[in-house]
Amino acid sequence: MSTSTSATRVPAVEARQLIKTYGDVYALNGMDITVEPGTVFGLLGPNGAGKSSTVKILTTLARPDSGSATVAGHDVLRHPDRVRRAIGVVAQNSGADPVATGRENLQLQGRLYGLGRTDLARRVTELLDRFRLADAADRPVKGYSGGMRRRLDVALGLVHRPEVLFLDEPTTGLDPETRAAMWDEIGRLAGEDGLTVLLTTHYLEEADRLAERIAIVDRGRVVVAGTPDSLKGELRGDAVHVELRGAVGEAGRTLLRGALGGLPGVHEVLVDGRRVSVRADQGAAAMPALLAALERAGVGVATATVARPSLDDVYLRYAGRRYSEAEAEAEGAEDLVLAATGGAR
Amino acid sequence: MSTAVAQTWYMTQRQLMVFVRQPAYAVITLIQPVIWLFLFGSLFKKVIELGGFGTTSYLDYLVPGVVVMSALSSNLWAGMGTLDEIQRGTLDRFLTTPVSRAALMNGNVVNNGLVTALQSVVIVLLGLLGGADCPGGVGGIAVLVVASVLLGTIFGALSNALGMLVRERESIIGINTFLLLPLTFLSSAFMAPSQMPDWMRHVADLNPLNWAMVAGRSAMSGNPDWGDVALRGGGLLALAVAAVWLSIRTFRSYQRSV
């Protein structure tokens, strides 16, 4: 079946106009994604942008208010059981049983998919080896480190050899070293026979490094999608970020846009509070003229930096705000959603 | 069908493991009723003199009371386990697998039933050891255990449903403290029905805890009223089936709210 799927290139995941509300809060507001089979697809956005809601719908856990979605060719609303057989899910909290051992957790998971005794035993040993858990296999999971738990979570999602693997924030809460190791492991997954991976992350670096295609999500919808390189490539030249000594008002903003936008080799001026971001053909060359223009406009400069385009700049361009600010705002939105759904989610 | 049965068994095993591998938890489940047995046994020893208990030893009367009260109190906490599983992400993990929803819930039911049965048998054995008399013999004790398991199932399933719906520890704690003592004392658990005020006796007739109480005590007595036992037992069974059905349905509203 997987061969016919790839031959006709039915998308591994396809979501159309998903809408999901919690009370008055729109968690998803017209989410569209298409994931080609055998690829790693990254859903990138700040907390509360709608990544987890999307994953919950695609993994049959939640139902959308409207819209449709198929996973591995099956409709998530009409045939949730077929979808469940085809997918592996590694949620933010995968909830391995702390009292059971790593091996027991994997065995139970395999049994739920109806794996036979010998096949299951072989598969469990294989996964324990592959995720470097063989030594800890027969110890209760409550004694595992954060990194070991995360590796067990991924192994749990792979027991039944799924067609599509969902990784929801796979490295959140891990220290940098463990995160790097996790990245290597996820990178290897992509090489696996035909496995499609849908990854959500709020780390720009993670999406950049792991995903072949990225969709940037903001406020419940995709704002732009493409390969990391094409997204960055669409941004011409360098990014120049200037931090002002004080915030400028509406009038100052217009004035600055005019003053800076007219300089040679400068495009796309964004003024946001104390931060001014400019795209320039040659960042370093444009800097003196920029600083002079700012001085003429009567605003003091605290810092100024030049950088090659990053996904942060992509985000800034398409979502119209900085990633870190979206994150901070999302914290507030998250609280609203929590209040609307009555607490612990 | 056989898949659902196998899956129920996997889920039961998983839960029993928690009971077996956490001895402290097992010991508390078993020790608390023992405390009730000896505390109430000593405190209310003399009430037997009021008459109407159908026996001359208060301990004879008390053993089924403590069995049923303990069945209620331990099962009322079932929702806490479900809440833990929700917060840990375990429930969501299972819900994204093809496992039958009924098996997920029935694993809880079977596990709680087995623990309740064990707890009930231990209380009865300790009672007998302490000198309680049981004219109804093993058959009578079996009826008491089954009635306790059914009672536990009703409140365990409701507690699970509540855990899924409200997802707050405080609500479960609040409802449990609110229910446990009124349900226990609005019954013949500690006091002979003939010594109860009229209105209270009528209320007790509607109390499922009292049904388990009456069925168990009658079966354990020298001359059981089997018609009465069947009637109360049937009532408990019907409620248990309804409560489990309701708790399985609750998955749907849980999935709507995630």
C-alpha cells in the first residue's frame, strides 16, 4: 500500500482550512498544510500559534470545528482508525509509564497495534539498541534522564513502523547537548524507508536544521511555506537591526520609514517600538548612511548589527513582528485558551 | 471482540503493575480499612445493646460496613489516576493508537474491581481473625465482595468521568469529601436500620451503598433473603453498567475539549 501511495504521490498529510476554537479564542484559523511522502516537514511558530492544535487534529485526538484533513490517504474524521494505524505520535508529554520499564512500555505499545509476539520482541530490542536504551531497558522509566525519556518517547512512536511520524516539540526542555543528540537521531529517521515526519517546533534553528520544507505558522494559519533556503533566499541582502535609545511614536515611525527607505541599496524598513529592521544589499556598506540618517532624524542609537538572513527575518517579514515578541504575546494567548478550556491541557 | 478483551487485559496488567510495584500504595489501601475496623469496633461497641442488629457482637455487624465503606472510598479516587494519566500525556498517547476506547476504560474497571475484591477479602479475614462470626459462610462473603466490587465500579467509573471532564484535582477532592461520609452514614453501615430516624431510613433505601450493605449482610446472615439480595444486587449491576457506559462516552467530550 505504501508503494502505491508514493507512486501516485498522494500527500502524506493534507489539511484544508482547519478551524478550531476554544470559546472565543481561535486556535486554528484556516490552517492549510501539504506534506509530501518521505519528507521532513517543519511546522514553525511561537507557542500558541496553533501547531499543537493542528497535530491533535491530524492525529485524531481532537476534532476541528470545520475543515478537512487526510493522513496517509485516510480522512481523519471519517476513518480515524485507519489513520491511527498509519501514524506514530510523539507528543510533548508522551507519558511513558514511570513504574514500568522501558522495554515494558514498548511492548505494551506494540501490543496495542496487534504486533505478534516474536516480531514485537525483535522490534523492541531493535529500538532499544537504536535509541541507546539497551542498558536501561529493564529499569523503571522514572529513573530515566530527560534525554533518555525523550528517546523512549520517539521509540514508542515507531514500534509499529508507521508511515507518518508526528513529533510535537521534540526537544523542548532538553539541555543543548541532549538537543543536539536528539537532532542527530531525528535526522536519521528521515533516512528511514519512506517515513514521513511532521515536526512542530518553536526553535528557528531546529526547523532550519531538520526540515526539508517549513511552514511558518502565526495566529492559527500558515503565513508562508517553502524550503528553509528558498524562504531565506527571498529576502534580498543582509538584515540590519538597530536598537534605538527610546521608542518612537506613530509620527516618528513614518518619518523614519521615509528617511531610511530613500537611502541607496536599502529596502523594507520595519519600525517596531525601539527596534528598526532594514534589509540592505550590502549591510556593512549601508551602515554609515543609515546611522547618519537616524542622527538627522534626531533619534539616538543604542546598538546596530548586521546579519545574514535568518528564519527570524523570514518570520519578521511574513508575520510582521519579531519572533521573540510573538512568543511573549503567545504566552498571554495561551492563558486565554487555558481559561476557555477550563484549565490543565 | 477478542482483540478488545486482550486489550482490556493489557490495560489491566499495566494498572495492576502500579499496585504491585508501589508497595506503599498497596499497604495504605489495605491498612486504612483495618484502622476503621478497630476504631469503629471499639468506639461503637456498646451500641449493640440498643438492639435490632441481629447479632450480639458489634464486630459481626461492622465487618460488612467497613468492607462497603472502603470499597466506596478507594474507588472514589479513581479519577485521580485518570487525571495523572491525562497530565502525563499517557491517555492522549493511547487515544492516538487503535486501542478500543472501551478497553481503555475497562482496564480501569477490572483493575479497580480486583483491588476492591482483594481489599474486601482482607478486611473480612481480619474481622474473622478478630472474632467476628459469619453464619452465611463463604457464599455470604462472596456476595458481599461482589456487591462491594459493583459499588466500587459505579463510583470508580463516575470518578473517572469526572476526572476527564473537569481535569482538576480540587474538584475530585471536593466531591469525594462531600460524598463519602454522607453516603456512608445514610446507610445501615454502622447503625441498625430500626435505630435510624424514619426519614433517614427512606433516604438509605435510595443509597446504592446501602444496597451493597443490605445484600452483603443478608447473604452473610444465618437466614439470607435471596430475593432481597438479588434485587439490590441487580440494582447495583444496572447502575454499574450505566456508569461504565457513561465514562466511555466521556472520552468523546474529552476529545472535543482537547
